[in-house]
Amino acid sequence: MEKFIKLDAGRLPEMAELYKTAFRGEPWNDDWSDPVQLNEYVKEISGCYNALNYGLLIDGKLAAMSVGMIRHWWEGTNYNIEEFCVSPELQGQGIGSRFMRMIENDIRDMGLCGIFLQTDSDKPSFRFYQKNGFNELDRHVSFYKRVKK
């Protein structure tokens, strides 16, 4: 049985575990072995100003989540997704697409204009978002500069 919910701080341990599980394997290979770092990250992205976090429970267990915020922009107000994931053992079954449609319906009901997110072009998520109607922004670029030695 599926249940679409809004996530709050009471679910932080489940959110952290799902996130770690979803991103520790291929193709990301993220090392979230430091539980303090993981918990702080999930708290930061899920508890920011105007946070809007969704979850999909399957048989009472957190199977998918979208963590983000409502962001106001000159073109309108959007839902900015910081992290989106589906439990690895449930991927490839249409759950992520169904979950995304639930999110789209909810933000549409809230009067928001769209969804903004970033992903890597060489990861399966890139094709997932394209398949679900997202368009690549031609001129948008992300920058990063390492300052720690």
C-alpha cells in the first residue's frame, strides 16, 4: 500500500538511511560512512527556510523522498529539489515517475509554477528527468571551486 506524505523532522533517521542507501552504490558511490556528516546534511537540506519535503511510504516504509524548498523567483514560485531518490531495490518499477506526478499535482494545487533541480548528465537520473518531462537548461551552468588543501 502506497501513501504520499509530507516529511518532517520526525522522519530524519529514515530519510538519512534512505539517502545513504540510494547513493552509496553505482553510479554515485557516495561515501556517507560518517553518520554525523550524513545526519547534518539531511537536516540542512530538509530543514531550510520554506522547506518542502515529500515521501512515499510503501507498506509503512519510506521508499522514496524528495527534499527541497519553495523558492521565489521573478518568473514565479518554484519547488527546488535538492535531493530526490527511490530505494534501490524498488527502482525500475515506475515508482519514481509515479512519485514525481504526485509531487507535481501537490505543487500545482499550491499554485507553484514549476520544479527546478540539478543532476549529472552522465547518471541515470538525467534520463529519468527527461522521461518525466523536464527540460535541460541550455545556458545554466554550475560552478565549484575547492579551497581546502
